Amino acid sequence: MLRTLYIENYALIRQSEITFDRGFVAITGETGAGKSIMLGALALLLGQRADGKTLYDQTHKCIVEANFDANSLNLKPLFDDNDVDYNDDGTVIVRREILPGGKSRAFVNDTPVPVAFLKQLGGALIDIHSQHATLLLGDSTFQTSLLDCLADDSRQLDEYRDAYRQYATLKRRLEELTEIEQQNRKDYDYNKFLFDELTQAALYDGQQEELEDESKLLANAENIKQALSEAVELCDGEDDSALLRLGSTKTLIGKVANCHKDLEQLFDRLDSTIIELRDIVSTLESLDDGITFSPERQQQVDEQLDTIYRLQKKHSVNTIGELLEIQNDLEKRLNEADNIDEQIKEAMELVDKAFNNLQQKADTLTRLRQKAAQDLEKQITPLLADLGLANATLRAKIDALPNYSPLGNNDIRLLFNANKGGELHELSKVASGGEMSRLMLAIKALTSRSRLLPTIIFDEIDSGISGDISVKVGRIMQRMAANMQVIAITHLPQIAARASQHYKVYKDDNDGKTASKIRLLTTEERRHEIAVMLSSEPPSQAALQTAAELMGEKEGD
């Protein structure tokens, strides 16, 4: 329940603190006195957008703070999920501040929170119902929620939503695979051509360097062989070769080597040089034998290089390694294209299984809603009779939809007829404004028994009703207050008289600037206020007597 509401520097309210009791609370006041300003301030705590223009004094910040007793609600998981401090006694303190520049801050139990959390929390703490809320009666989502509330099918609805999410996820995966398969079909032939072209090139790491070296060698083979041949002749020819000269030199030094120690060393060095030169000659001869001038091989190497250069240019790369990566990627795509049919088949089986589960969950919801629709018609008929609609009929018509949504596959429409024996038509098309207000009140009275909601606020829901009907509206609100806190902003004395707590909103011009104020009325002040609502100011003696009777009737019920 809402314990206290503190408002500072908001609209016409300079500063006000209101303490609410359990049960039925009435708020009255003249039109324009500022009754709905309190709701505007409360709406800020429920996540409504902040506006700096609503500040009473534009130089100071606005503060709205409410203290709730939520001990009967299981809010700890919500607080834990959002990392917000939770009070073990169930107290929830919500504060919103609006700075002069228009920026706002929100706190729950002194923990800074985003506005989205306020909206989520507010939905669990309080229900504000205004005249305009009757428009929801024609909304399909509201009509579905109404039956779900009466059916008490939250567990089945959660199971259905889980099944719907699973089905939607699997269906999206199947659609993705189908798109891939279609794209693969378009790209397959081209990718196969590219892959075959790279495969036929028989590429391997280092190939380009090898071919480039061989191409250079083949292009200069004749010159190289001639140079090698001449080098061999100079080193080991028959006439005046290097080896002959070195051999002669070695013989001469050998004859006198024992005569000088340095000559012995020179003799050994000459011997080593001759051995090394003979090895060089052998290598030159081997190289000469290994080089063959082949125009055919040269053409073959150049063609291979041309293929490599062409592939590199085609794929915008510079190395064979990059071409091999492209080849592997193409092979992977082709393999995926070959395997996609099997993946699609498996995905279709999963989708079919998920759809069957979804259908079962949807059918369960439908049965519960059909039962709730029957209960709605039975339970709301006496309530409508109490509200002056004795011949009215309200029926929920449930049709099957071909497609599934997060709420099931039911097309739910409220049908209404206010007259005996008339045809039923869509509620939004045939009900008057007064009838819509009374219907919504009856629905709220029904759902308040099912919903675990501590507080409901009616903002002038009594519009369009008067006389004996207003008395019955007050009785319904009073009965609702036995299970929850009911706060009614009203113009009707018959409703205000039913309340256990009565606040009056009024304007004060004493400080040179108009301000809205609110105060709790004593029993005598209540009798006077209700009498004024019945007649005028000052109230007549008859009005005072009637007010006392209305209040006494409440006490005597």
C-alpha cells in the first residue's frame, strides 16, 4: 500500500506531505484545485517523462517521494536482478528529482535507478485508473489480459511464452539456413569454377620463388654453360692451366722445403690450394652437366608463372599463401553448400517439434480463457446490475487466429448490449461513456480479487454517473478496499462518504502566488465538505443532514 507521498516544488504544489491509511481513501476538491496534480507527481515515480516546466519555482529542484508497504509482494527477485537494495521489512521508498534544467534522477531505497526500472516496479505497486483508461476496453491486448487475470493462468502463460520464444528462435534459424541455401545455389557454380581453377594450378608454398629462379636460369643457360666451360679450361685445361702451374710450383718448392721452415708451410698451403681448386673444378663440371638449355621447359615454367600472376591479380593478393587461403575458404563454402540440405532437414524437424509444443500450450491457454470468459459473464452481471445496468450483457468472444503471437492465437473481443433482448456488438462501438466507466469499474472490482496489487487509484472514474448509481459505485469501491488500498479522486459526495479517510484539495492565494494544498479532514469537516458537494457553500441544514446520513450509512453497513 501507499503509506506517504511527499511533493515539493511541483506544478501548483509548493510542499505537501500526505499520509494514507489502508482501506478506502477519498480525495475531493473544486475543479482546478489541483487534485490531479497529485497523480501527475505520483506518475513521475512510476516512470513518466519528467518536464522542467512543471516546477513551481524554476530556480529550485522538484522532489517527489513515496513510501510503499510491499511486504506482501515478492519483489526481492526484481530488486536482486537490477542490483537495487531491498529492505527486509518490504518497505519501498521511491524518489524522483527534477532539476531546473529539466534533467531528472530516480532512486529506489536510495539506490540510483533508470526510469525503465521505475516503470517495472510501478506496475507491481500501484494501478492508476483515469477516465481515459476506459479506452482500454476496446484494446485487444487489454481484453486478453483481462481473461488471463480472471483465469489465473500466469504459469501457463509463462510456459506458452517460453514455447513461443523457442519456436521463433528455431524458425529464424531455419529461415537463415534457407537464405544461405538459396545464396549458395546462386554462388555454387562460380565458387566451384574458382576452386577448380586454383586446384588445377597445384599451388604450394615457395612455388613462386622456385619457378622464378628456374625461369631466370633457363633464360641464361647458354651464357652460364659457356662461362662454366671456360672456367674449367682455365683451371684444368691441357695447356697452361692453373692446376698445371700450381703443380709445377709445388714441385719446385718441395725440392727446397727442407732448407727453410717457412717453405715447408708454403708447400703445405700449395697442396691444400691444389686440392681445393680440383674440388672447384669438379663442382664447375657438375654444374655444367646439370644445366640443359630447354626452350620447352622454359615455356612451361613461364606459363606456370603467368598462371600464378594472373590468379594473384584476379583475387587481389600478392602471395601464393593468400591464394591457398582463398582456395581453403572456397572448399569450405562448397562443403557447406553440400551439407546445407541436411542442416535444413534437421532444422525443419526441430521447428515442427517446437510448433507442436506451441500448439499444445496455446490450446491450454485457450481452454483456460474460455472458462474465464464464462466466469466473466456470470460474475460481472450482478455488478453491472448494481451499477444501474440491470439488463446489460457483457460477453468475451474467443476466435482462433491462424498465426501465433506472444499472447497466444486467440482473437478476443468484448461484446456488449445494454438493453434486454438486443444483439451483442463490439463494446467500443455501442457503449456510451457512462456505460464504459461503469463497465471498467466492474472489471476492476473483479480483477482486484485476482491480482496481487496493493493499491488502485481511481481518477474521477465516476464521470457520467449520479444519484443512486453513485451510491452503488461507492459501495463497490468500499468492498474492494477490504482487500486492497483504494484511493478515489471524486466529485461525488455519495462516494466520498464511503471512504474511511478523506482529503480535500484547495487553492491558497495568501502568499501572492496561487498554490494547491491538501489536508486531511476531521469527521466534522468531512460532514461539512460532503454537504457542500451536495449543495453549495455554505451548505444548507438539509445538506448537512443528508451528509450525516450518507456517512452514517457507511458506518452502519
